[in-house]
Amino acid sequence: MAVAANLRLGFFLLVLPQLFSAGLAVEPLSVGLAIGIASALTGYLSHPRFYCSLMECCRQEEPLNVTALQLDLQNKLFGQHLVKEVILRAMTRFMSNQNPKKPLTLSLHGWSGTGKNFISKIISENIYKEGLNSKYVHLFVSTIHFQHDNQLSLYKDQLQAWIRGNVSACARSVFIFDEMDKLHPGLIDAIKPFLDYYEQVDGVSYRNAIFIFLSNAGGDLITQVALDFWKSGKKREDMQLKDLETILSVGVFNNKNSGLWHSSLIDKNLIDYFVPFLPLEYRHVKMCIAAELQARKYEADPEIIARIAEEMTYFPKAEKIYSDKGCKTVAAKLDLHIEL
Ligand SMILES: *[C@@H]1O[C@H](CO)[C@@H](O)[C@H](O)[C@H]1NC(C)=O
Ligand SMILES: *[C@@H]1O[C@H](CO)[C@@H](O)[C@H](O)[C@H]1NC(C)=O
């Protein structure tokens, strides 16, 4: 659509000078016509729909395309039935609420490679076409952006100014904090006021913003629940959110390493949804490989898929059920195999 619009614009810009020169040379009627076209064009250009197909716009009232999100979750995310359920519910409710009482806050938990970054990307892309590259989507990685503890007060001021500045410019801004468990508690305090049930903070409303927190915290607990489920012969897909939710909020809350940030956020009920990412099994790894092959326009050869999946390492030692890097190294392994 953007390309088509671009072409159309290109065409007008090309023809316009000729219309003008032809009009001036021939007769006043043509001049009038040309001016008419020019002003129609100006109107067309300033029309939001058209403008926003060329330039990225802040998303105001445009509803979420639930079907598109559903399809993305179904086709791109593997082995995470609980994540699909929570994210779809959270996003549908929040995006259709004209008057939310607080910003949407999602807390994503699980081992690396289970899809936390991936789901942040999917959410971003379903709000802004440019996804993580959108100027309305902001990704902070604790160990990259806030790595020096002695600069805490600078980080604090900066972060608050950024959140304020960006939300003032666009109410539907998305902030993603990766490695939340490594974020300094002081910075969590700095974010907290933005997450709360305030109508406004210094004249700015944060209620349409979205905050996504990623952490490994609770990954061990989630694995334990999944493993118990498996050992008792139950189907993974029958696992329900309630099987994990309490364990997760209590467990993460009490864990020394992650308790710092959670205690202050959970205490005040600032987190709307806990999203548990289950450890991935051999069959899910195979799905990731097949999807990656397909994305690169290669044939999904079952032999190659199995070979790569078998190269991954699985835990626990005895049962070897779960991939210890989830699907994280799939792309790199594929590079090697395709080179050969
Ligand atoms: C919503 O997404 C679906 C699937 O991608 C697409 O077919 C449909 O046209 C979209 N609807 C709107 C209103 O954009
Ligand atoms: C928005 O956030 C980015 C960081 O993602 C920052 O560089 C930028 O200055 C912020 N914009 C405003 C207006 O504060």
C-alpha cells in the first residue's frame, strides 16, 4: 500500500509541472484545472490516511486487527498456548478500551529462547507496521542501556524524560524493558509512577501506553510445573494459567534475585498480566526450524529439520525433554547447515 501510494505521488509530481506549463501556454481554463488538481492533491496529501501510508503515524483510535494478531500468534509462536491466550485477551481488551484506567503492563517470564523477545516483536508489529523499528516503540536492555550503577541518577532522569517526552508526543507508545531482573531497583522506582492509576502525571496521561517487562525470573518454577505435568502423564496443552499464575507471582515475589523489582510492582498491583513461557520440547524446536526454513524460502526437508533439532541440547539430564536454549540458536545452526 505504501509503495502504491508512493508511485501515485511520484506520478502526480511528475505530471504537475507539465500541467502548469501547458495551462499557462494555452488557456485560462487549463490553469484553473491545474490549480484545481493541485489543491485536490494538497488535500489528498494532508489527509491522515494517505499521509500515514507514507509516514509513520502515532496510532490514535485505530482498532487492533484481532484476526491479524491471532494469525501471527498461531503461525509464528510455537508451544506457548498460555502465552497466546493471555496476549490475545490483554491486547484485545486494552486496545478496544476507549478509557483505560492505567497503562497496559505485561510481565513476561521464562527461559531464554522461549519467545519473550519474539512476542514483544509480534505485539509491536501489530500496533505499528515498523514493529521494533517504529519510532513509537522503545526497547531498553538493562545490561546495555543502564549498565553502570554509578550513573544511576543520570539514567533515572533520562529514562523519566524519555518516557514523558515520548508519551507526550504519542499516547500509544510502547516501552519494552528486557532483562528486567537486572534492572537497578532505583530505575524501577523511576518507572513506577508511569504505571499507576493516575489520571495524569504533570499534565501527561500515560493510560494508553504499553509497558512490557521481560525476565528470566520464574523460569525455573515454570519448568518445574511443566515437568511435573509431563511426569504425571498429562498433556502440556491442558496446562492452565491458574496452574502457574499463583506459583509465579508468589515465587518470583519471594525470590531474592528478582524480588526487588517485583515486590514494588506487585505490591501495588501495577502488573496487569503475568505471561508464563513454557520450556520448549523437541517437537517445538522442529516447528521453529521449519518456520525459519520457510521464511528463507527453503524447502522444509524433514531430514534437515530433525538433524538440526538433534544438535540442540536438552534437559533435565535424565529425561532430556526441554531444549535448554529454546529456539534461540535455530537461526545460527541453520546458517551452518545451509552453507554446507
Ligand atoms: C485484518 O487482518 C487480516 C489478516 O491479516 C486481513 O485479511 C484483514 O484485511 C485485516 N483487516 C483490516 C480491517 O485491516
Ligand atoms: C524517546 O525515547 C528515545 C529512547 O528510546 C529517546 O532517545 C528520545 O529522546 C525520546 N524522545 C523524547 C521526545 O523524549
